[in-house]
Amino acid sequence: MVEFSHVSQYIQDNEVLSDVSFRIDTGERWAIVGPNGSGKTTILKIMNGYLRPSKGTVEVLGGTFGSTSLPELRKRAGFVSSYLDNLLVSDDNVLDVVISGLYGATRLWSVPPLDVVRKGRKILRSLGCLRFEDRMLSELSQGERQKVLIGRSLMADPALVTFDEPCAPLDLGARESFLKGIETTARERKSLAMIYVTHRIDEIPSCFTKALLMKKGTILAKGDVARVLTGHNLSKCFGISVEVKRWQSRLYPVVAT
């Protein structure tokens, strides 16, 4: 699905990624974790074709950057981000917003075929959002809007979906509802690869079993969540003393005082 080979990225002479290499295969779910400024968002921007790496090679969904069509790539790689939410038209109804994901657009410009409408409604139903289909996007809570973004990302039957700090604007209840939506999607689409970028380990859904731990543009650790997201590694990454507790298949940090 994704392979970075010795990737470095310079922005205004600052090295924001340094010799980053990792691989994500079909159906794997990876969390990319690290403090602000660690390079997490830069990885996503490169992965989605918004930045070209200064050094190294990047392959996404079988195409090597520099020789593949980015518009076609973006149709096959779903993206859930508050940044994208800001680009959508708030007075569009929810069903139209979801269907727009099939065309890689931010809104519909023509009436979609009936089979496409049925598919959009089916996706909304699976996420528990069908009751919102005729409401305007602006009428929804932030948590409900984030669920709609999941639905939109699934319309084109992507092989890969990336989540960029999706819980940042959500309160506790909205966050848990949103994470349940991700778990539902993971169960129903077992071959779908997912990447979840965050600096909070307590919001990583239990279906994510791999992790990439970043600090100052470099990889501190990568592999199974249990081996990577340890108290020792997180203490080194965030510069504070951290213990990690597990409860109901989720990880929670306990900061020493």
C-alpha cells in the first residue's frame, strides 16, 4: 500500500524528515505518533501527493511518485481531516457530501445515478448516520461531521484511508462515537489499509495494531503497537516520564508527577 525508502524532506532549508523508511501492507492499520513538529503531517502530505520528497522514493498504491497520476491516486486514497472539512460547502446536504467523495470533489455538480445514491445511503447506514442524509452539513455537530467525512472517504472504495488528527476538535463523547465509526469500518472492510496520525495514544482505536513513533523528523521505533508504544519509548519521545496502561484494548498514558 505505502512504502517510504530513505525519504528526507527540506522546507526552507530546514530538514523536517530525515532518512525515513517504512512499509504498510494491505489491510494493515498503522498509528503514526509523535509530538507537534515531529514530521507526522509532513509524512501525510507526501503520501497524499501534496509534497514531493526532497530525497528518497515513495510508492503509494503501486505507483511511484513522479510517474503516477496524483488525481487518480487521490480517488483511491481516502482522507479524513479537519482541513478537508473546512473545504466542504456547509449548505450541502449530507448525502451529497458523501457522494462527492466518489468523484474526488468537494461538492456535486450534477444529479448522481440512482445506484450511486444507494451506495451513499448504505455507507451512511453502516456508520449510523442515515438519519442525517437530508440535513445540511452545517446543522451537524463536529463529531457527526467527522463521521460524514469517513463516509465520504469510503465512496470510491479506496484501498487506503488516512486520518489526520481527526479527534482534535471533538469533545469526549463525540470522540468515542467517531472512534466507534472507525472500528465499524475496520470490521467491514478487512482489506482496507488505514493510517491514523495523532499525538495522543488514548485515542488510537484498538484495530490499529502497528505504530510508527516519530521525533524531530526521525523514526524512534516502528512495528507492533505493544512493542513501540511503551512507557520507555514515549518518555524518550515526549521528554516526560510516562507509563502506559491498557484498558479494554486501548492504551492510556499515565504521566509521573
